[in-house]
Amino acid sequence: MENSAANAGAMPLETTTPIGWAEKACEALMAKYEPEQLPPDRFHYHQGVFLSGMEKCWRLTANDRYYEYLKRWVDSQVLEDGSIKKHKPDELDDIQPGVLLFNLYEKTGDEKYKKALYRLVPLLKTWKTNPSGGFWHTEHSPNQMWLDGLYMAGPIAVQFAKTFGEPEYFDMMTFQALLMAKHTKDPRTGLLYHGWDETKAAVWADPVTGLAPEFWGRAIGWYPVALLEMFEYLPEDHKDKPALVAILQDLLIALTKFQDASGLWYQVVDKGDRPDNWLENSCTALYVHAIAKAVRFGYLDAKYLQYAWKGYQGVIDTLKFDENGNLVIGQICIGTGIGDYAHYIARPTSENDLHGAGAFTLMCAEMSLAEKTV
């Protein structure tokens, strides 16, 4: 299946395959940054999600330039003794890039990558929790569970459990995923609220439920993407897997009901009728990735691929190229905390932001696999 980019800036319209778009995203960011310069200057999920997409692109294309690029970034951060040059050990966001270490350890045998994993993942054993046992998102957000947190800690911990024979992490992370869904799922829409504060102390927390006020696009995307990554390493017969599969199915099916005619989803997912709400590419890319991957794994009927292809095409239709012929991915919400509707709507957008480019690359890599099965 071939697709064309509209609004193609200084470059003529062109057609390419999903993996071709993934490569264009990788090349655009490689042209913009040397790996050691990827922002911010610490071990953080912004780089982690983009380089995770690049790693998938490398696996599908066998282009070793992508492998060497992500290895250079990791090596700029991870020292020979496995310590990490600059990170915040009390923020889940700074655990996530550790997923890049598994492949590097397997491919090189260099013990520093294993040592780094053993510095990162065991932090979760003493992580601060709310009264129900849910991980604080950060030290400075006490008792707050954010949907984003499952992506930051779930995949790395479950892969660690399988890789190194540390099964306690299976139960740890399925518990977190179940607790999060139990308290953030809205029975009316089927969507998940951005966060939950059991103590109701956060300024954004509902005084009765402790819930965040809105369904923010990208936060909802991290949750199913995380579950699907976890399922790649979680034992098939794990006691919590059936419940998590049901949660995944319900959420992805619910999301299809809020897809805009353009194929995209809104910044605040359920309020597409508001004139100030806007269509956002990174959440769309994450939903497309999750729907297509869930179909590929057999968790959703193949009929749901139509929503993935429609969302994919919606993102492709927004793409531009700069004067140097590099891909420009826009309509990406910059990072945000939890807030009310006005807070999310007022968030600035950026171009080729790392989590947006990462979400885009993840989407395109997955759709290249969907392409092979249709």
C-alpha cells in the first residue's frame, strides 16, 4: 500500500511505504542532532521513545546506521561500571531508556549494559507508592499515578524479568497496570483519565475520585503501547494476562469511536466538538501503532485495521519537508503535566519533537508489518 504526503513544503509530493516514512523520520532527526546532542542532556524517555522507534526501524531494514546511532547515544550516557552519567533516579521517565540496553547487551556482550539494567530496574523495588501500592510518577508528584508511567516502567521491567530470570517483576508490573486501569477508566466513554491521586491532594485531582479532569491524547496512547510491549515478554499463562488483554481490547475499541473524519484524534480525546480543540499527531500515531499491533498479536479482529490505516493516512497527510528535503512532523503537543481542558488546549505544538518523532516511527514500523499481512 502506498501513501502520499500532502503540504510537502519545498519538496514535490512523493509516495512511499510505511517503513520508508519511518526511515525518513530517522534520517531527519539524525540530520538535526548528533546522537550525543539529543535533548534533554540526560537519560530520559524523550530519547528513549525515539530511539526505540529507531531500533524497530533498524530491525526491519537492517540499516546499521540506525543501530550505530542509538548505540552512540547510549554510550554517551552509560559509563563502563554501568552507572549513568546524568539521570533522575526518582522519576519513572528516566527509567524508560533502559529498554535500549537489552539489545546492546545481547549484540555486544558488553557487561556495562547489564550492569546499567541492574542499576535501573531494581530501583522499582523501593519506589514510593500511594496507599494502594501504585507507583508515584515522580518524587515531586507524591501519590500521583499517571498513565504515562506504565510505558516508562512496564516494558523494561517485564523484559528484565524474562531476560535475567527475575520473575517478581512480572507480578509487580501487571499489578501496576491493573491498578491504573481500575482507577482511571471511565465507564461512560471507555477512556482512561490522564492520572489519579488516591490522596486527592493534587491541585488537579477531583475531590471525590482523585481523578484528573480530562482524557489527554498522548497519555492514553502510552498505556496500550506499554501493555503490548509487556505482552512480548510476559508468560502466556500469567494470572493477570487475561484481565489485561480485556482492558487493552476495551480501550482500543473505545478509541475508534472518537476518531475524526481526518483519521486523526484530538488533543482532548472526547471533546472533538469544541472549536478550540485540535488534532494531534503523536497520540494518533500511538493509537495506530497499538491497534495494528493488537491485530497482529490476535487481540483484536482484523476489521480494526481500517481504523489504523485511516489514522496512519491522516498523519501522513499532515507531513511536510523542509528546504533541505528533511521530513517535518508537526502537530505534536509538547510535554505536559496534568491539568484541565484549558491547560491541554493551550499547550504549544512542536515539529520533530522526539516523542512525536518516536511515536511516528513506532507507528510506521508497525504499519509496515500490517502491510505484509493484508
